[in-house]
Amino acid sequence: MLMGSLQSWHLRENFERRLKRVDLFKNTKSEFISSLVMKLRPRIAQSKEIIVKKGDLGDAMYFVNRGECEVVVTTPAGNELVVHTMYSGDFFGEIALLIDTPRTATVRAKGHADLYVLTRSDNKKHAQLFFHDFCQRPKNLRTEKKRII
């Protein structure tokens, strides 16, 4: 039982650090970050499985826990081209937590991938606290958010 508790604590600490790397969550209160970590859900993707598809409406953010994910675009000739590979610790889809907008790229698992997902509906319960924190941040950070979106 003790080993499970240590692993759980380690996992929470790991994801708190990861969330603090996301521009949207930088400089937010620790309580907010901790509450988001508790909302993360595991997802396993098989090799070549599409995780998000370009053009689909986004509703979740993903963290790569193990494995690799590829950002794929289709060339004008109709060929697939891998433009970026994400590894353990990387994340994608964070804008989907804020606004309804189509995905700008397709992401697929390169091989077996363990992911954690934070959905917009999970985040809604915490949005009021987040936006209160966000509005208290310096104006230049709010400007940076507009640039990202």
C-alpha cells in the first residue's frame, strides 16, 4: 500500500510540474494546478491511432506520459508528412480548454502511447478560479495569451 501511495504522490507532483509549463497555467495558484491534476484521465493510444484530427472541434488537452506522438499534415500531393514528434512530458491541444475552435493539425501515436487528458468539461468547474487568477496577471501576459490563440 505504501508503494502505491508514493507512486500516486510522485505522479501528482510530476503532472503539477507539467501543468505549470503550459503558458495558460503559468503563475496560477498551486491549489488550482492541484485541482486540475486530479481531473486528468488516462488514455492509451495504439500505434498509428489518430488522437486528434485536423478540422475536428477540440475539447481536450493531452499530455504524453510515455511513448511518442506525431504531428502529421497532408501535403498538396496528398502525402502524409510528419512535421513534429512529441515525447514524454510534451503536451498539445491546450487552446481547446478555452475556446471552440477546430484542431489545426492531426496528431497520432507513433507506437503505443500512454496519455493523460484534461477535457474542457473537467476544466469548466475550475474556469472561474482560473480566469480570476488570469485577470490578476500582468497585462503583458494577457497580451501573450492573445498572441497564442
